[in-house]
Amino acid sequence: MASEDVKTSESAVTTTIVNLAEEAKLAREGVKAPGHAILSVGKSLVAGGVAGGVSRTAVAPLERLKILLQVQNPHSIKYNGTIQGLKYIWQTEGFRGLFKGNGTNCARIIPNSAVKFYSYEQAATGVLFLYRWQTGKEDAELTPPLRVAAGACAGIIAMSATYPMDMVRGRLTVQTEKSPYQYRGMFHALSTVLREEGARALYKGWLPSVIGVIPYVGLNFGVYESLKDWVIKSKPLGLAQDSDLNIATKLACGAVAGTVGQTVAYPLDVVRRRMQMVGWKDASSVITGDGISKAPLEYNGMIDTFRKTIQYEGVRALYKGLVPNSVKVVPSIAIAFVTYEVVKDALGVEMRISD
């Protein structure tokens, strides 16, 4: 199980959180410890990481079903829709089956969030500097297009830095009780892929992932900021008071932005998942779900994956799993936001990553 692979780091994480809590106490008392700025950034990243882990765990069943729908063999349908798919997993694998691969996902999301938020801060600063230099407007502020550019840069960097973990998470997630267990957890999967398939295999599907990150993260920032500006200026249904928005309104804006972004970029997510399965000797058995039936997986690059998917399964195949993925967007954003605020207050974080 993936959870066994991350168990050894629990004591280190606990110690880190305790130390951060002590620093938060000093901050509330007005005492700034050495390295205060670094600790402030660190505490912000811890808060974001915890929020990401909690929110991902809450929607883990939908995340796993989405991946199973994306890669299953069209000639041996096991999962047919959201409700039926969740029931099938429950009946064949039990409660634990709903959360298979979640340990790896949580282990991936913490460094991913850290890299993404830090990269966004740096990219936003760089983009704004270039914009001011080119336009000569020294008092210019970040606009939605500039935030889109900074977000896209951050998304690409974070995706590239943590892609091997995302790749093996996909393989761990599609394993079922009846499938041959080749991987026992994240670290075992990483070492096995590296040994049997080579280092390049850890980045299979990287190109469509990067291409998908650009519109996904870009639209997230663009739509979110545009919606906030529209609500503040037009004040529909009294949702805005002065220049501030309540939590519910911000969550609604974030949910719409996330839904738009993931819908546009979703076909690329399907393609990368299928590319990640190629080269795995037991992939065909795992995807059919019975450990016996074989379905050849032959994709030669991103374009070939697009072509064969549409040729043999139709355009609709590019949106397999979209419903459970859409359903998880709203609660995932809500839980992540609330959890981040709670942990931030507990650790005495002075800097909001979203700022």
C-alpha cells in the first residue's frame, strides 16, 4: 500500500509542525525568531500542503474512479458512470478500494503545492517587472492576463518537478484486487519503473500534461479574477460588500474557474494517463480488471494517442471520467480553502499564498 511508503516520514512531519507551532506562538507574542521570513514562507507552504492533502483525501474515491474510467479497456467495460463505478469498486474491493493510491497522491501533492505556490510568487514578480519595464508604467499592477502567464509558469514548473510521482500514482490507482500486483507502493513503483523501463518512462505523458497545465492553471487564475472583479463592480444579489467578498462567494468563483479550466484541459489529462500505462507489462491486465484478458496498448506519442483514441472509441472517449472529476471540484476547493485557513491561523501564518 502507498500509505506504508509514507509512514516513515510521519515523525519528521510531526516534529516540523510542532516547531512551526512554537514559532507561531513567538510571532503572536511579538518575538521574531531568526530566519523569520523563511519560517513565514515555510508555514504558508505547510498550511497549503495540509489543505491539499485533506481536500484530496475527501474526494479520493472520485479521483480514482476518474482515472479508471480514463484508461479502462473499451471492450471490457467495468466502470460505467459515476454511481455504478463507485458501487462496483465498493462491491469488489471494499472501502479501502475507494482510497487506493491516495497515499501516493497526498505524498505528491505536498511538494507539488510547495513548488507551485513558490514558483507563482517568483513568476508573478518577474512578469510584473517585465511588464513595467516594457510599458514604462512603474505603478502598474498585475492584471488577469499577467496572472494567467505567472500561473502557467508555476504550473509547468510544479508539474515537471513532481511528475514521476504523478506517473506512478496513476499506475497504483488502476490496480484492482483481481489484477497482478506489481507495485507495493510509491517508492517500490518508482524503483521498479526506473529499473525495468528506464528513467524516460517516469516522464511518459509529460508533454500533454504540460500543455494541459497552461490552459488549466491559466483559466483558473483568469476566470477567478474576472469573476471576482465582476461581482465587486456589479454587486449582483448583494454578494459583495464594498470591495470585499465573503467566503461563500469566493468559493463559488473558485468552483466556476476550476470547472472551466478542467473541462478545457481534460482531453489532455486522458491522453497522458493512457501514455503513462504504455510499457508496463501488466497494464493490459490491470485495465481490463480481471488479470486474464489482454488488450494491446500501443501509443507512439501524444498525437498518436489522440488519433487512436478518437479512431477506436470516438471523441467522447476524450472525456471519460469528466463527470466524477467535475463533481469533485466544488467540495475539493471548499475543503482546501477552509483547511488552509484553519491551519494558517493555528500556525500564525502572516503571509497568504493567494496574495
